[in-house]
Amino acid sequence: MKSILLFCLFSAFISSAQTLLVPDRVFDGAELHENWVVLVEDNIITYTGNLNGLKKPSNTTEINLSGTTLMPGIIEGHSHILLHPYNETDWNDQVLKESPVERAIRGTVHAENSLMAGITTMRDLGAEGAGYTDVYIKKTIEDGIINGPRLLVAGPAIVATGAYGPKGFHDGVTVPLGAEPASGVDQCIETVRRQMGNGVDLIKIYADYRWTPGADSKPTFLQEEIDAMVATAKSAGKYVLAHAGTPEGMKRAIKGGVETIEHGDGGTLEIFKMMKEKGIGFCPTLAAGDAITQYRGWNKVNDPEPERIQQKRKSFKAALESGVQIVFGGDVGVFTHGENYCEMELMVDYGMKPVEVLKSATSGNADMFHLNKLGTLQKGFLADIIAIEGNPLKDINVMKNVSFVMKDGVVYKQ
């Protein structure tokens, strides 16, 4: 009995251990504060503010983070944990030639690299031919088998029959597809339900895509099909987001009630204003377009900007003018996992203020993704916290310099 009592007392002591984080400054998800500290108990933030206002508990471990900006862990809005850069292996060959086992192993590396880069939460928007492997990677992270961010996963994603790739084969060849095809209201409903039953957190649909290789994107799903998929997901407490780049595809997705639109290259001021009115977020994925254009031969240092990049600047400018909520998400996987900061650098280069970029990547994404206890450093929130060497509000490029990572109260990098 005595040994049991001592064990309980010891366990109680361990569980109430406190960690005090002492940086030069704190970005709390909304604004920057000089000379603030953050106190964590287990996995919960219990104090943020000036050190003079804190009565430090006796059993506190203090971590000196001199020279850094402390901030909420980054919430990546658009990733593909099972993809790697296309200049290593093109998309078709990843889908056709890399086994789900190989891709899962790569995914575990990508997950840890992401976490070490300060990404503590990540939406994975499509397994791209690997079925529900992202669901299983999420489980292994939650079970403590591998290290990685909190994942919100879409599984296979859903595309209109005939619209997705890989393509270019004659009609007698059956190849694995990068997304799950569906047609007609009934089949669309069935597919959403099947994916939810297999463990996805959200539903990704392709509102437009290229019907033949090299062609321009065109709308895919009919309005009634999109409406049905959104209604089906909402009835189960989940939501739908849409890949959409054409004006008509974006309009159908908006009318259907999706929560975010990804890419939006053809977006206009009118369309972005419609999104703002309905509270739909816009994830521009600037870094993916930048990377793909370079893979195709663009020398970013010496060559003029090609039409694709000019159009991206134009649509992003219209989005900023409209006031639509910008969702931080670079489509990482198209480029290297762990280099998520590239999207932030481009967001600033394309006209967004650094403080707004940081808000987008923390409190803004937390709000958009219904993560009620993440994205902000304040009492009662979960302790997903990172430290950056330098001040990203003065120079966004220092976001690559992550020196400290805490997720759910556990220190993974120091």
C-alpha cells in the first residue's frame, strides 16, 4: 500500500511539471510582444505575458530561447505527405511505379522533416494513388510510433470519372489513378460516405481539371453533384474543400458550399468577393506553381517571369484586395517537405504583409480548420509552440531558422 501511495505521489509530481519558455519576443497568433514568456504545464499553456506578472511555480524548468521569436506551431494548409518533388520523380511515375509501401516509408520521413521545420499541424489533401495511406500515417503519429505533425487527412480525394490521371494510355490499359472517380449524384454520395467510413477527416473534390493531357482545365462535377457531396459531408460533421482554378469551377464550388478553395489561378476580384461573403478560405499554393515552373526550365534569377507566374501574382493581388481569408498552404510535396517557409516568402513577395502571413499560418488556419485549441499562444490552449531565430515580422526569410519545436507539450527540437 505504501509503495502504491508513493508511486501515485510521484506520478502527480511528474504530471504537474512546468516548463517556462523565455524568448526575446512572442508572436501570439495576432501580434508581437516584447519580453514576454510562456508557461506550459504538461500539454497546456497556463500563462503568457510579461515575466514580472508571473509567480513562477517551484518545480519549473526554464528554457532560455535568447534571440528568438516564440510563436504558435505552423499549421500547413495544403500538403501531400506521400509525394516528393517532381524534379526527383515526376508525378506519373510516383503514382505508377512507387509502391504504397515505399510511399509510406517516404511519408514517415516527410512527417518528421515537417515537424522539425516547425509544422505542428498539417492538412494532407490527397494520397495521390496511395489509397488511405495518409490515414494510416496519421494513426502511427497519434500512436507515438513515428514523429510528425497533427494530421488532417483527405484520403484518396474525389474526381469526376475520366478527368484525372495518370493519362496517355490506350483504352485497353487500366492504370491506378491519383484520385477516386465518381459520377452522378448517387455515386458521389456513396463515395463520400465510403471515404468518411475509411477514416478521412475531410473531403477533397476536384471542381475542375484537364480532361486530356496538356489541355486547359475545365469544370468537372455538375452543380448537383457538388451540392450532394457537400451535404453528405456536412451531415456527418465534416467539410468539403475544392481544387479549382477556373472561374466556373470556382463558382460551382462556392455555390456548393465548400469551406476552402485550393489554387484559384483564374480567380477574379468578383469571385474572391463571393468567397469572402460566404466565409470561404482561399489557399493560393504559390510555392507549387513557382516550383513546377522552375522544373520546366524557368531560371528564376535571370529569366523574366513566365505567364503562369504573372497570372498567379494577378490572382493573389485580387484576393488580397477582396479581403478573402488567405489560407497558408504551399502544396508541399510538389517541393521539398520541410521547406514550407517558401510559401511564406512568396506570400510576402506577392504583396502580403509579414504579420498577416504569420496570422494566416497560425490563428487564421486554426480558425478555418476548426482547431479550437491551436494557433494561438494563450492560457488554456494546447502547447504547440516553436521558436524562430530572429524576427520574422522584420524579415520573413528567417522562418527557415526553426530552433525549437514543441508539440502537445513535448519538446522535439531544441
